[in-house]
Amino acid sequence: MDQNIFFREATMRICGSLDLQKAMQNTLEFISSYIPADALNIGLIDPEPGVARSVVHISPDDWPESRSTVSMPQNIVSKFTREWESKPGFRILNDISLEEPAVQELIRAFWPEDVSLLRTDLALESRRMGLLLLVAEGKNRYTKEHARIMSSLNKPFSVALANALQYEEAIQLKNMLEDYNRDLRSELSGLSADNRIVGAEFGLRQVMRMVRQVAPLESPVLLQGETGTGKEIFANALHAASLRSDGPFIKVNCGGLPESLVDSELFGHEKGAFTGAISRNRGRFERADKGTIFLDEIGELPLNIQAKLLRVLQQNEIERVGGSRTIPVDVRIISATHRNLEQMVQRGEFREDLWFRLNVFPIMIPPLRQRPQDLPALLDHLVSRKCREMKITREIRIPSGTMDRLKKRAWPGNVRELQNLVERTLIQAHADNPDSAVLNLDLAVSGQKSIETNLETSGNTQVLTFEEAAARHIKKALEVARGKITGPGGAAEILGLNPSTLRGKMRKLNISP
């Protein structure tokens, strides 16, 4: 055999396609004409998490199916690392049973019992180690001559793997860009593509059944649930599944509007209606005509505005601030609150007639602690979304046991708290070690436990009102955050609240930072 001809022909096949699977199939067919080779594998070893991943795996159809990813004991990782650094070149393994048990177990995850292996390390410009394995059925199939023949191909195989990985990363970035563009288009149309409802088949199945029942109708819907349960996402789903889906979808955070501007924001104003009204302004209800308006935190509306809202529900018309004529509007109202409106009616804080109008079809969204079965899917969705936003292309792994601990948490901030936890942990992990593929959520969780523990073990057996309990919880979060409301480590982040929502609650409860 002419070594130069062999090198040239093999290299042409190795580097003949960016589709590494196709290139290796052609390469294996060529090499098997010269040396024993029934199967081929190219893999990656990530030393820090201790994971071996198969990039290309070609074997006979009657061989057992291999695993694509396996965990590696740290001593085996260290063994491979030492060999990789000290003894480059092909290594012969003609009898698996002669290896230590951990190595035998690793090999059997990919190959049958009686095989011979020819292995070499592939150089990559990163901490990851590339591996090439030629496999022949039976024992004692490889010789030093086979290893010598293959040694000339180490560089072409390394180049092919590096190119394939870069191509894979480019495809991921392209898909990420397409996701960004799709999200932007959806957001401009009023419905974010990321607002899919995770848990619709499990913990939220009953809620989704109710959404499907009422979505095609014109009836008002009242979404009830704790802060952070995703009421806005369900409002999006109701609008998207309604006959008004082609119309506008206008969102209003009633708790975030200054009381002096609520009237103008909702119903609009005429030019000169008040100081600063230099032009006519169409309010949110006018802009929602022929569509849907979502009134979030409706329990925060002042009583005088509640009377005007009742008129919209009864007569389908509004009147601008400073105006003298009524304006007809065709709007479906979806409202949401985390407060108990029935108790507010009894205390005179919410109009009873308005409550009856809004409460035609109430939907209660369960808190996260009542649907722990949704946590794995939620966590996977949030990690994927945040990785796209932060341009993290590597695969992120959650350590074993983390999910069980997350399921035991109370999650007072619900999905928003989980989302903040994921984002904060990704930021910290990326800053500390950009190459790490492990997301250690336990460290971030432990920093919040003291708030729950102190509230639960305060020794006070008196049952507090909702406002008293909320005030105590907010004060404790402010104490932990040293008065800081926004930003990393702020009270809003700790509580899983939007900063404007938290400020509104603090004003209502007379809490000062």
C-alpha cells in the first residue's frame, strides 16, 4: 500500500463534506479496505461536567443501539486527560475485559462485548477532547502496523471535527436569529411567541379546558391567581383563540398607572382637558376597538374609574376626559387580579355591580407549588429561552437532585420567581465560568430560604389578614435587600415582582423603603 495515496484518498473523504456523518460513512468504507473496521465513532469529552457525547456513530445494523451521551466518573476523565496530554497517537485495545471496570462500563455503553478498538485523540481549540474510535468485531484484531497507518490521519480527522462543530454552532446561531425575528414579529402583532403555556397538558389542563370553552365567546373573563402565575399569558391565549384575534390586543397594568392619569389613559382626553393636554388623546379602550383589552390588577382601580368601567360593560361606550359626547366601542374585556375581589366588595373597596359584571366566567390559575409536575418542562423552557436571549449556544445541564429540591419550594413568586432564578443563575454562571455547562440553581435558591423560614418560624400563631401578611413579607424582603427595590438582589427580584407592581403595593400598604 502506498502511504501517500492512502493519505490523499482518505483525507479527501474525511474532509469531503460538512455533514460529518456522511463524510465518516464514506471514510469508513474506504479505510475498511485496508484495515479491520466495522464501526466508527467520533465523540467529545467535556472534562468539567464529566460527560462523553457521541458526535458521529456508525455501526452495523445488528449491533446494539448505543447511547448518545453518558456520564463519566472523574477518575476516568483524569485518565483520559493524562493520556491525551502525555501520549499522542493511536492506542490499541484488543480485549475490553483487561481494562478496569469503569472503563469497561463506559465502552459497553457504546459497543458490544467482544470488539477490538483503535483509539486516538483529536486536537480541538478548547478544553474539550475529541476522540476517534475504529472498532472491529472480535478480539485481537488490531496491530501496531494498523496504528501506524492510521496515525497519519490524526490531523485531517481533527480538522473535520473542528469544522463540523463550527458549522453546528453557525446553524445554532442562525436558528437563534430566526427565533429572534419570529419573536419580534409576534410581539409586534401583540402576541409573543414565547408565551406558550407550559403545563397545558398536566397541571394547567383544567385551566386550558376552560380557556377553550370561553375563548370563542364574547363573555368577560376574570383571571384569578397569585402574582407570577402567568395571567397575562392566558389573556394572550384567550385573545388568540377568539373571533377577535385579527383585532388589537391592548394590555393595561392598572396597578402601574398613577391615579391622576388612570382616567385619561383608559378613556382618553380632549385637547385642553387639563394642564399638559396639548392634543386629543385616544385612550386604551378606543385603541382596543374591535379587539380585546386586558386589564391586569383590576383590583387596583379607584372607585370612580370602576364606575366608568361599569358603563363600558353595560352600554359599550366611553367618554373622554374633557369631552361632552359618548364614543361607542366594541371591546371584549379580560381582567385579572391576585386579590380577593369578593372580600374587597364586602369592605367597600370594589363595586359589587362591577364585580358581578366581570365575574361572568372566572378562571382560577393554580400557583406553581400546586403543580410541581410542571417544573421540569417549565425549567427546560425558561433555560432555553434565556440561553437564546443571552446568546449561550452550549447545552446547559441541570445537576441531578436539583429538581427534587425545587419541587419542595413554596415559590411565593410562582413562575416569575422561577424565571428570575434561572436568569440570575445563568448570569452568575456565565460570568464565573463561560465554558461551564452546569447550571447550579441550588446556590441561588439557598439565598432566598431565610425569608421563608423567618416568616414560617416567627412563633406568631395569630392568623394575619392578607394585607398584613403581604406587608410583613414585603418589609422582610426590603430588609434583606437593604431598602433596594430594583436591580439584582433588590426586593422586587427577591419577591418575583415587577418593580412598578411592588411600588404600587408599597404605596397601598404605606410601606417606605
